[in-house]
Amino acid sequence: MLLHYHYAGSDPAIYCRLDHFTLCPFHRDSDNQDDNDPLRSKLLLVFMSSLMSLFTHCPMCKENSPGRLRRTMGTFVEIDENCKHCGFQRSWQNQPLIDKTPAGNLLLSAGILFAGTSPTKVLRVLKSINCYTITTRTFLNHQKKFLQPAIKTVWTKNRNNIVQKLKETNKHKELVLGGDGRCDSPGHCAKYGSYTIQDLTINKVLDVQLVQSNEVPSSVHMEKEGLVRCVRFLESENLVMKTIVTDRHTQINKWLKENQEHVDHRFDVWHLAKNLKEKLVKLAKDKQCTDIGEWIQSILNHLYWCAVSTPDGNGEMIAEKWLSLNNHIINIHTKHGRVFEKCAHGRLPAA
Ligand SMILES: [Zn+2]
Ligand SMILES: [Zn+2]
């Protein structure tokens, strides 16, 4: 029986001689493919004393021969065994190396970045419990050298697949998109702004554009510029947008009207509701308007209903539905307007 020792970088010839060990402390199930894959392997936190207790005797002659911690590199640990009695030598490593980079260090950096958390905080946690770990500098190195290029590769590949699929299913000529921007410091003078467009029928992001404030007249122009770049991308891929839903950003409104006349531009009801809620909450604080407080949620529900119940986007209908609110609140449910005559709800219980 051949035992599977996991001494990375070791000479297999040495370990063939260890076949006779039936109870190898490091024996691993050879059928478990996961352990050989750094990405799927389970990791453990091990106390140094527990680990060193495995390196007290020579595995060959069984004489007393304590292992020695040779080096550490972030989370990487190497232990040397040198038997004075029989000359047996080996070095044990706690993780595989990928082209000289310890896999565990890279995984830690990847975990921090992909979880969107703060490297300083995570590394401080590990340091505070005396765990060997990487430095912030190593994290930044990994990010630049491996992780960001990996993200870019995966993103490009996935996006190409999405675009390909849209074309295959012939959806690329009538895209229904949602677009919104975000800044690095909301409410302040931002340096970077990103604009994202998403296909609302398949719920996939089609493009993200990053704009730096010095590329445009001022930081308030970043959102429009981001959208313009997204539209350029769509054009380069032969994708045609039929509808786009955005917030009520005035520059975007103007640009779409002037440059994309064929596009059905709609405002996102979530943004509208958020804005309206702020106003109503403020108004309800006025001594004469406290009654509004109890109506806020119903008013917001009504706003959403106005949009949802009018899928064809008939502006007159939506406006009349919305204005019927004034009547409904004072218990009048008919004769609202020309196209929306009476409330859609059934009989209301007497108050
Ligand atoms: Zn020995
Ligand atoms: Zn009503």
C-alpha cells in the first residue's frame, strides 16, 4: 500500500520507503480529491504546541528527534526533521506552494478581497490571537498581481457569454436595462464614480464603467459620463436598448432625450418612493400635519401600485392613478379623472 504523504516538494523516493507505516499520522484518504486542490481543501487552525507534538520522534528509527521550525512566511510554516541517529531528513510544509507563493496566503488575500472586507481589520484579528499571518503589503501585492487580473478575466469571460446568449436568443435588439451610478464618497466631492447597467429581464450586469472626476468638468458629471460609456459599449457589441430605467438625474434625462430618442426612458419607482418618503416624514413632523404619519406607508404602496398596475407605461393613466390619492384619503373613491375613473379596490369596511 502506498501512503500519501503531503510533504510538498519532497522526493517521493524517500516516502516509498515509508510504506510499512500502517498508521501514518499524516495519512490522507487518497480518494478525497479535494485535499489536493488548494481551492477546495479544508483548512484548520492548529496550535503550535499541538503541531510540534507530531514531530518528536524520527519516523524511521523511532528515536527521540524533535523537529525544528525552519521558517515562516505569512501563514506558511516549514518544519525540518533531522535525525542524528539514522540521518533521516525531511521538511514538512503546512500548505502547498503555487510557484513559490504559499497557497494559504493567496487564499487569505482572496477571501478578504472577495468578501469585500477590510484587510487591516482581518489581519489585525489574526495578529491579536498570535496567528502567523501576512502583512497588508502582501495583501496589496496579491491584489495587484493575481486577484484583480483574475477578476478581470472572469468578468470578461462571463460578460462575453452573456452577450453571446443575448444574441443567440435574439434579445439583443430590445434590451430592457436598469442603470445607476455610485460614488466613492456619497454626499461629498467624489474622486471616482462607477456606472452600472443591468439587463432587467435576465438580471445580469452588462457593463460597469469607472469615471475619474478629473476626466469630466466636475464630479457631478461622472454619472452621465458613466452612462455614455456604457451606451458606447452596447453600441460596440451591437446591442440595442429599448428601455432604460434610471433615477431622476437631470443630466442623464437630458442626454437620453437628445441622443437616444428611440429609447423608452423610465424613472425607477424605488428612487421616487425614497425621495417622497423623506418629504412625507419631514411634513409629518409639522404640528398641523401629524396625521400624515399614519398614511406614509400606504402612500408609498400606492406609488408603487401606480407603476406596477400600468405595465404599458401610459403616462396619463399613471398620473390620474397617483392623483386619485387626494380623493381616496378623504373617502371619495369615484370620479377621479378621465381614464382612471374610480378606485380599483373593493368595498372598504366602515371606519
Ligand atoms: Zn532516525
Ligand atoms: Zn379609494
